[in-house]
Amino acid sequence: MTPTAKLTDDTLLRRYATNIAYVAQQPPATDLAAFASQLDTAAPRYEEAGINGHEDLETASLHLDEALRATGTDRDVFLRRADSLLRPLVSDMTQEYRLAAGD
């Protein structure tokens, strides 16, 4: 993604919703509010499994909550902040969670 490319709700959901839904034990979120809620559910589950990074998921959820209330450039900033926290973590954390769960 280039620095000027617009980050959308759908992009975030496409990147992360399936992994987070697995840990939240729910169907993948289809909107940003549901996704933020699933992050709030998944973060303590990662923590209970001893997986580092759960604090960043909580922070990403806060950024998504802010994005839901913001517009224009402010909304884009919050989406990018959430993405920057989720990108390096979600896939690896979920893989580790699956291994711990025996999947």
C-alpha cells in the first residue's frame, strides 16, 4: 500500500477480521463497530494464552472507536493507527493461539 492510498473499513476487515473472529469465537465482523468489539473480546483471550501483543489490540480497538466518530482526515488517521498496530501482530498472534488451542 502506498502512503497516499486510502485505507478503508473493508480493507481492515479483509486483513484481520477472520483471525480476530477465530479468537473471539464469532463469525467474522462485517463492520468496523463489530470488529472493534471483537478486538475487545480477543485481546484478553490472547493474554490468557500468554501471547504478547494484546495491549496493542486494545489500543487498536480504541483507535477504531475514534474512527467511527471521526470524519475526513481524522478518520483516516485513526484507521491508519489501528492498522499500524494490527499489521505486525494479528497473523502471528493468531497462529500462536491456534497452536496453543491444538488447532
